Amino acid sequence: MTVKPEGFGLNGRCASIAGAIALAVLLLTPQIACAQNYPNRPVRLILPFGPGGVADVTARIVTEKLGEKLGQRFIIENMPGAGGITAARAVLSSAADGYTLALLSNGTAISVSLFKNLRFDPVTDFVPVSSMGYFDFILVTQAGSPYRTLADLIKAAKAKPGALNVGTINVGSTQNLSAQLFKSTAGVEITIVPFRSSPDVLIALLRGDIQMGIENYTAVQSHISDKAVTAVSTSGSVRTPFLPDVPTVKEAGGGDFEARSWNAIFAPKGTPPEVIKTLNAALREVLDTPDLKKRALELGIEARASTPEEIAQRLKDDIEKWAKVIERAGIEKQ
């Protein structure tokens, strides 16, 4: 008579499987409980920008409301650095538990093609939560210039290729690449002049050194109100709600042009789905509140949440879009 070793045979295999399942459940229980109780301590949101900019202001407005909604503090940490590498690495080196989040933006999409060694992949290393805000750029001319409309400037640029100067902030910024995109869609040859900062762009425009500037709304708002500059166009696919009488580039004859900045919350890969679901639901609620929308609109920001899938697709689309612009412009990778 042959005796089978203990644990073999049908009953033994069932016992082994049952034990494995029990062990798996035991190991997962703390993570599941943590996700269900999320958040039970302060949450960090790490930004790849310094304080005071559009993304920073947006994040502070949104996280203030988010903290009130979820009953925990959301702490903003500014970690500026080329390509957002410093901020991204800080998030990715943290536990994937929802307590360290990243702000990614269209600048992140640009960085994929702008840097030789980004050291992270925004598509595969992060999971999307939701968008927070979108904003257009404003194309402005000096109030006393002959270019009262974008059509005036396009006509002049075609008459004298390369003679008109368009100012933006540094090479590789969304404003700078928007100028490159405008060259292509409008079919004009213009000289794109990069400056260190937004105030430098406005000074050059008011001095007459450049004929047009491309900037965000907060940078030009006071100059538009003072009638020192004229908003000739906006960069989105539809008219912006804070300048409803100003046509888009496409409406003004600039071809199939669209350029928007956005910022969104992402989490490290591996963050529990329940945490993502909780954050997304909370963001949808707070971003739809009238007072937050009003505060954001005063800064030229359209506060709007998204599904995780929608912002993930926007990131992928912008990576592809700006890669083509960078290649066509011959911008050297950093």
C-alpha cells in the first residue's frame, strides 16, 4: 500500500490553494483598508514650478477646497527644475498610496521631446486622476501699432517674410512653441524672439522691439485693461470666456491652430484605484463650485475636472503634437 505524502492529492491541493488565497487576502487587507479610509493624514501635491505662477495659484485654490471636502490638509510643495524632473522623481520615489501626488501639465508633454534624458515616462510611470484647469494664451500687439487684428499682422508677415518679430518667453515653453505652430498653420515667416520672463516680453512690445507677444492672460490682463496693448486673438479652439469678443487664431485666419495649457493631478503608478476614485469624485465636486470657478476665471483659468481617461488622452495627444512642432522647428534637445 502506497501512502501519499501530506498535501498531495485533491484535498491537499485544495488546502494549498485555500492557504494561498488566505495569505493574499491577509497581505492585501491593510492596503484595502487604507484606501477605504483615504485620506487619514495630510496629502502632498508636488509642483514642478516655483510659487506665484498660474499653475501654483491654480493648485492652491483647488487644494484649499479639496482639503475642506476630504477633511485633510493638502500641502503644496514647489520643486522647480528643468523638465519637471526633480518634482517627478520626488513623487515617484514616494509610496504609491495617494499621499504624494504630482501636478503634470502640457509642459510635461513638451519635456518628453525637449529633453534627451527625462528619466521618467509620464504615460507609464503615473496614473491620471483629473484635470484641474485649462487656459489659453493671448496674442497681443501694441495699442498704437498698425496691427489692429491678427489678419493685419499675417498680411504684413506675408508681404515681408522674416521682418516681423514675435516675442515669447524661453525656447521650449508652450508660448514659444505656440509661435512656432503659428508660423506653420498661418503660413508665415516670422522671427521668434525668446525672453527670460513675461515682463520682458511686455516691455519689448511696448517699446516696439517686437510686433506681437504671446502670453498668458494674467501677464497681459492689466495692459489690456489700460489699453496699452490690444488682444488680437486667443489660442484655444473656441473663444475664451474672459475675452469673449476676441477671435481665436483659427477664426482670425491663422489656419488650423490650437494651443492650450493645462494642469492636472496624477499619482504614482500602483496607487490603489479606490484612492483615484475618491480624488476624482472630490475634484469633480470642488471644481464645479461657482466661487471656485469665479476665482479661477479672474486669473484666466477655466476650472474643469475630467475623467482619468480624458486627461490621460490629452497628455498623449500633446506629447505627439509638440514633438512634431519641436522637430519641425529644429529645436535642439537639452
